[in-house]
Amino acid sequence: MAGCCRHPPHGLRHTEARSGAQIDSGTSTDGGGNNTDGGDVDGGYPFDLPAIDYTVNPGEPIVAPAETWTFAPVADAHCANGTSTGMAVNLTDRSRRVLIFLAGEGACWEAAACAAGTATHTRPTSPRCSPGRPRC
């Protein structure tokens, strides 16, 4: 879901690494070590994933009524069970700030990660979430 807010949510003011910890981006010049396989030493995946070439087409802006939650389908976005999905948006002109909330658990972002078994929600869990329905 995406929505606007006046104040940053608690805990999101400082997102940099804390306590001297560094995140390894997989290069030997990032200051986080030279473990380039994304292994458990640098906080990445414990296995290697293939590189995936892609380009981003942002598409058209979402058009929805202001100050109300609206479901916006997203082309080519699918649940782990193959059904279509999208996002809930609450557009406003009262603020220039934006909050993007991605519900955790069970997500995978490309075929290689899904094949690794990270998608845990593969069946509908409620009557409103069934094959052919957009809100999964």
C-alpha cells in the first residue's frame, strides 16, 4: 500500500546501517568487504542467484479519487499462485511526502528467488482471494 503522511513512521527516520555494521553490495570496492557471492557473511542470500537483465517502464500514473483508498491493478504483477495483483493507494494533494508500505512474508521478486522457495503464500487464504480475483 502507498499513502501519504505528515511525519515519518517511527523507526524510519534513520535507515543507515547501525553499530558499525556495513552492508556488502557484492563489490570489492564498497568498503563492506570483498565477499561478492552474497553469502551469509555479508547479509545476502546464502546461495548465488543469476543476474537478470531488465529495464523499467514506469507506465502511466495511477489515476484515482483523492483521500480514499483505491485498489490499482499493476500489469504483470502476480501472486505466487499466479493470480493478478496490484496495490492500494490513497492519493492526496495535502502533502508532498509519501509512505510506501510493503507487507512482508512470502514475497519473491523474480523467478530465481521464487524458485528458491521464498514464496510461502501460494493458496488463497480468504474468500476474497481466489484465482481470477485481483486482490490476493
